[in-house]
Amino acid sequence: MMIPREEAIKRICDFLTQIGIPFQKAPIEGRSFLPGLKIDQGSLTIDVDKLEYPGDILHEAGHIALFDPLKRPFLNQEMLDTQPSEQSEEIGVQLWSYFAAEACGVPAEMVFHDGGYHTQNKWIIDNFRKRIFVGMPLLVWMRIADPVPKGEYPVIRNWLRQ
């Protein structure tokens, strides 16, 4: 069941505060990779007026959460854009975003919306709901979750990469 946009933003922001991902709500000048969101110096700026999809906040927060902790304070969009593909955490970010949405009570459809994911959003949600957690080895390696038998739901021990 979908929830109102404002409620989703509140739940997500409360969650980010709880797990220690820095953010601020402020206007963003110029263009950003995702409308209404900008990562700079390891912090997320949210321009609520320009934000198209509240679930995108969790996706961008996932980039911060999974980034190398020694480099996280310096993270910005350019660093993500120029990261070699073999070092990309994108598959882990998608799974992290799903677990985060569940943790803060935001429907997965608000994160994996029709406006993104190259038309694979429904497939991603369907697999995660079937507990086919593509990307789980990455989250285990980053010490975010403990390994679990296939089909079981993991316990998140750290929301931020250690």
C-alpha cells in the first residue's frame, strides 16, 4: 500500500538520522543526477520541491552507506560517476535500498518506481520479495549483513559499510 509523499519523506529522513547518514533539506541550484538530490562531502542534500520520487532518497543514501568508509566523508556525485564499473556498488545499493525501505515502512514501489531502473523495477521487487537477494554477497563482504541460508531474511547488523 502506498503512503503519502510527505509521510514517506518523513519516515526516510527519520531513518537516515537513526542510522547516521548526514543530510539536509535545502534548495539545490542547477542540475543534479536525480532531481532534488545531491551528494556532496558524504552528505545528502534533499530539495523537497524538486524531488520527483521520495524513494530516490534511499537509493542515494545507499551510495553513501556502501561507499568506502575512509573516503565516505569526501563522496560526491563526480566520484560515483567516474568510479570504474568493477568497483560499482550499484547492485548492493539496490538491495540496501530495499532493506532500508522495509526498515522505515516505505513501500518498495516508492523506491523501485516506474521512472527508473531501466524498466526492471517490477522484476527487482519481485525477486527481493521472493527472497532472491541479488547483491547479498556484497553486503556480507561489507559487514552490513551476516550470511544467511538461501531464502531466509538477513539481519542487518550495520547500515553503514565498515
